[in-house]
Amino acid sequence: MSAPHPRPPRRIAVPHDARGLSRREFLRRVGAGIVMLLPASWPGAHAQSPQRLYPEDFNAYLSIGRDGRVTVYSGKIEMGQDVVTSQAQLVAEELGVALERIEMVLGDTDRCPWDMGTFGSLTIRMFGPALRAAAAQARATLLDLAAARLGVGTGELQASGGVVRVRAASERAVSYGELARGARIAHVVDAKAALKAATEMSVMGRSPARLDALEKVTGAAKFTADLRLPGMMCARLLRPPVHGARLLEVDVSAAQALPGVRVVREDDLVAVLHRDPQAAADALARVRARWSAPSSPLDADNVHEHLRGVLVDAKTIAEQGDVTAARAASPRRFAAAMRKGYVAHAPIETHAALAQWRDGKLTVWASTQTPFPTRDAIAARLRLDRAAVRVITPWVGGGFGGKSESAQAIEAARLAVATGAPVQVARTREEEFFFDTFDPACVVTIDAGLDAAGRIAYWDYAVYAAGERGAAPIYDLAHQRIRAYGRSAYEIDPSAPSVHPFAVGPWRAPGANMNVYARESQIDVLAQAAGVDPVAFRLAHLGDERMRRVLRTAAASFGWQPAAGPSGRGVGVAIATDAGSCVAACAEVTVDRTSGRVSVRRITCAQDMGLVVNPDGARRQIEGALTMGLGYALGEELRFRGGDILDRNFDRYRLPRFSDVPRIDAVLVPNDTLAPQGGGEPAITVTGAVLANAVYDAIGVPQRRLPMTPERVLGSLAAR
Amino acid sequence: MNESQSFTVNGRAVEVQGHEAGSLLGALRDELGLTGAKPGCGIGACGACTVQLDGRTVRACRTTLAQVSGRHVLTVEGLAQADRLHPLQQAFIDHGALQCGYCTPAMLVTAHALLAETPHPTREQIVARMNGVLCRCGAHLRIIAAIESVAQRSTGNP
């Protein structure tokens, strides 16, 4: 061991830890001005944590300063979905200020109230209404103040551009900044604040340039691994060769002998640190370790059988009618089992963290989707009070669910405390693949049949390991049963190797990609058997008017020509509901029958996501979701054997590239009377489904396994 | 054995301490404070660290200091002139050609090299050239549109 390290203190006493700050103390810190507090009880605001540092009765706020600038404090983080802009739009609209006057503070646990994390297409859908209400009530408060100041009734006033004016005499005006100057007002927002109608809006419903665009095109934008602190050391950690391996012996003497190297050994953690990252890597190469050598028998081809064997407890998601009787009466029955492999998140920014331990306070900058849970995990691991830990989230270089887990932040924190120096932990790409919480391999079985009239007579559905998202009934069927085996796909499951051979966790629209693919491809099998066009077959079983309208819009925009499948044209359709939105896609593919290669020509995707805050931003999310979805549909599947991750870099694990991306037409179906719904995930849920159905239409063979690699497509042709 | 290497970065002469086998990416990020070029894979497979060396794109993670000695490096930080964005940068903003922004510097530097060599590329040429830089968010179509808009503008045609 190197020089003795300062030990983490047992516990640092911070008043009000468990209870949070008192309201008075909080307001003293915030200072003068007008502050809008969002109650924690706000529907959907997701503040159900008993462990906040802020007053317990609110979970977000905005403040109006003396200079008229508005600061919005949100626990959400920005990883590409452009909530930095859309949240600002909500506030600008309801408050009546220019977008440029708003500063967003995101994902800083000392400055932003508690938030569970950024995932599930929840930011605008669930957090948005609360933010809008806060801004609307702030505006009402400003009108009250202005009425008193100007000696008129609030009804005679109008507020816009950060100024309150007398309608009849617009020279009589007072700015928000002036009103805030003398004020020390804290309002708890209630549901009474009147929100603007869509027809009154001038900021929402527009597509301003991203607020982070300028710094991202100039290279000025700082991601976690771009941060440097004086005296910062770069850490490389000793990692197991395969999952399940345990460290038996380690010899760090050769590494320790190198100049400038520090070694930390603490329980399961063995790290070498150096000012220079390359020197740290060189030192790690000199660490000699002996590991236990467990051997998992699982691989990408036998894991599905394993999953069906170990997942025996089912949860019933839906049950209607009498499936057994309907099955017995059905003249035409179709059973199928569909499979999908493990898929990596593979953000281009690997997990990174920088930790600084100074004066009893641990500050951790982390690329994470969950700053608050990560703070709590760090505090628990280091036996610190939560108030002694601050997590700051710089721009995040892609997350997709994979940065819900942030072990690198804990590692950096432990090393900073152990060494007393600022420590950076930035995963290599190999570590990123090895420690990913993969989208799980999964299986769906469907037993379904037609009645004599060619309608769906019964539907018996079971999903293994994907979870239930996307499995709920979407078609109106008299006799159906839907069961889910195994964990929810939202949970991070580190239970290797009992169920999965390594960790799995949420991956963009967790579980829905599999459930929608399985359901929609079996629907096409039934439609073909019934001799009915797939769009018409869906409409014949679909009661929900909103979904029907979205499907019709997608078909019309695509130029869908009705025909019973398989038509040989290579066209497909799929629908889903996800995150409160309705989505439908049509696609056209060509299949090379010699190589098995699928080329996607175009995808049209229609989406009803309620009121659209930022139309171009919404289209970008649809385009991005479809593009990312090409991967799990056509090529991405992790290879592994004996607990070893065989694909550890982009030379072997192939992401969709420019040459893979087809023409995409993203169509927003207007629905301004419905509050904004989810936008980041819905379109990815139909990508696998619509491409599987298009391949089916092209070659006449249903595709029962994702991804549809050339070998599998050829195999399906040969097995026909 | 430490030594120093001299080259220019974005038109400025620099001298960095470092072994000639050290990577250009490390020198840019750790010594020169230019963090626009990003680490992504360490093997030259993702393109996130792309910079230009005498006008040609290279993977900074796989480029040694010996290789750049006496030569000219251009990074994303060198695209804007004073406060004026390069037309590609403006086009990326206007076309929404970025999401998380992590690959954006590499996309810009690659597109910049493409247009310098081929001012009016076909769509196929754009795709072929950009194909080496990975984007996980799926901004590809916007990036192509942004590059096309700059290429078209320079023809004088609408």
C-alpha cells in the first residue's frame, strides 16, 4: 500500500438530514425574489422519496430574480432528448417571458429538488404539467404585485415578454425584475393556476433551436470526462475477466513501483491512479491477479430455453373471456415463440465520473440519468450523510436507460475519499460493454386463433424476461389472456448468474420493443391466414378512436396500398401505445434472397403525443428512435460465452450507421386538447415490429427472432 | 523518456510534453485543454475523436505525437472564426443535427474535411464519408441534411 489514506469519517452531522431543510432555511438560501414551489404531492411529479434534503412538501421550483431572469431548477438531466429546451419552453410560455431569459439548472442535487431520474419519457408528460403550473402561478403572482404597484385591477393587466402592462395604457408598465426586486415571496403552487390553451400559445408548439446547440457545435460543451480539476488523478480499476469471477490473489507491487502511481485496495476495489490516464493504464497492465474461473453454460443461442426454465412465476396482466373454451372452438390455431437477444445501450460517451472530497463534502460530477439515487448510493456506500454528497450532472452523451445505473460514480467517490485527490473514473469501451445493464434476452409465446369469420377468436400470450410494458391489450378481443414471467424490465437486475449471466436493466422503452414485435408479428400471421390486408385487419379489431386515427394517418402518409399478405412488396405495418402516446409505422424493405440481407427503404411513423411542446424536437425523437431501433431489429445482439462478453467494442458490436438509415417520415398527429405525452420512446417500440412484418411480406416467412440477421433471414427461408 | 513535440493546433503553434508514442487525443484533451475531440472506443472504430491532420481526417486516439510533429491539426474548436460560426456549425444548429452532442465535434470535423475535398458531394459521397463516425442518438438524417444545405449554398443555387 502507498501512503496512509484518510479514512472516511463515520458520519458527518448535518442538521435536518432526514427531514430536509426547513422551509425558512431553504428560502434564506435561495434569497430574495419570487419563488414558486411545486408540491411533492403534485400528481405524477414523482417525489415520493422520504429522503430529500429540501423541504418535503415540494419538489421543483423556479425563481425570478431582480434582473428579471428566470431560473428553473429541475432534477431532470439532458442526454440528447432536448428537455433543456422543452422545459424552458413550458416555463416561458406560461410565465410570459422570452425563452432567452430562462436559465435551466438540471440534475444538480444541491440546487435542484429531488427527482427519481430521467427515463420513461416522463419529463414532459409527468413533470411538465407541474412546471407549467408553477410558471402559470408565478405569472398570476406577478399580476397581483403589478396591480398593487400600478393601482389597477389585475383584469386590466396583461403580461408578456417579462413585463406587465396596463392594457389600455401600455406605457404604464412594470417589469418582472422590478416586481421581484422588493419581493420575498414563496408560493406553493396549487392546481388552480390556469394554463394557456393551445390557441393562445406562442412559445410552446414552436421549434426553437436547442438551448445547448451553440456550445455543442463549438466543442465548448463539457461532458463529465472533459472536466479537469487541479491535482486530478485518473483511475483504472482492476476488472474481472468474466462475469461471476472472484478475485483470489492480487499483486500490485510492480504497478506500485512505477513513478507517480498510487494504488488503492479496499475490499472489492483495486485501483491504480496516476495524473496521466495512459500511465494509469500502463500501471494496471502490471497488476497481476488470479481469479476464480466460473463457467456459465449460457450463450446467445441457449439462453432463451434457460429463461423459460427458470422463470416459472407468472403475473397475469390481463384476462378476458374464456380463452380455453374459445381455443377449443377455434377452427384455425397458430402458435409461435418469438425471441430476442441481449442488446447493449452503447452510448458513445462511456460512464464517467469525477469526484472531489474536500472539507467534509464530496462533490461528484457524473454522467448519469439518476443524480439523486446516485447521490444516495454514494452516501450509503461511504457512510456519509446525504447532505455531504453532491452529484452534479453535466451534459450526458447518451443514456437510453443505461445510465440509470452509475457504479462509476461510487467508484470515483470511494477513490477520492481514499486518496484525498480529485479522481476521474472514465470507463473504457471494453468496460462499458462488460458492465452494461443490457436489455435482456427474452421470449414471447403466443397461441392465437381465428374464428370462422376470420376474426381473432382467442389470444393467449406469455412474455418471459422482457417485463410487461407493451404487453397490455391494445386490440378489442373477447377472449384473451396475457401473462408476464420474471422481473420488470424497469428494474436493474444484477442477479447474475441465476437468471441472466450478467446485469440487465432498462433499455429505451424497456420490454416494449419485444412485446410490440411479438404481438404485431403474430397479428400479421393471423391477418395473412384470414386473407385480409394487415391495416384493415388491425382496424377491424381496434376500437380506440385515437389509435385508429394514428394508424390511418400512417397508412395514408406512407401511401399504403391494401393487399393481403404476403404480397412480396416488402411492406409492413405495426402499431403500439407507449408512454401515453399512440404510434403507428409503415415500412418498406428489400430482402436479398442470396445473402439474407435486409435493406430498409423507408419508414413512415405517425404519432399522437397529445399537445406537442416542440414539434421539431418531437420529430427528432421519432427519427432517433427509429434509427436506434434499426439496431435491435436487424443487427445488434450481444455475443457471450462462459460469462465472458465477447463483443467489447464497436469493431464487433455494430451500431446502425449512416448507410443503414432509410428515408424517415415522422408525422405528428395533432391532438392539442390532450396534455403532452411521452416522446422519447414510443417510436422505437414499433421499429422491430414493422420491419419484421415488412420482411414477412417480402419473403412470406414470419420472422421469429430478433435481430433479423442475414443468417437468420436465410435460415427462415430454408426452413419454410 | 519524456520529450516535447511541436505542431500547430487550429493555427496556433504548440509544444507539448510527452512521449512521441503518446496519443494526439491525450495531448489535445489533457495538455491543451481542447476537449472537443472525444474518447469513444480507443481503437479508432467509433470516430468520436476525429480531427484533421493537414486537412485529412484522422483518429486522434490512434495518432501518435510523432505522427503530428511539425504538422497542422484542426479540431472542432478551430472551425469558428472569432465569433463567427462556420457555416457547417450554423447548419447543424438550424437542422437540429445533434441530440446528445457527444459525436457532434467529430461529425463537424469530418464534414468539414469532406467539403474541403469535395465541395459538392452527392448524398452517397456524404454517407460514405460520414459512415465512420458513430451516432447512437440517431441524428444521421439531420446531419446529412445539414451538410447538403452547406454544399448547396456554396454552389450559389437555391
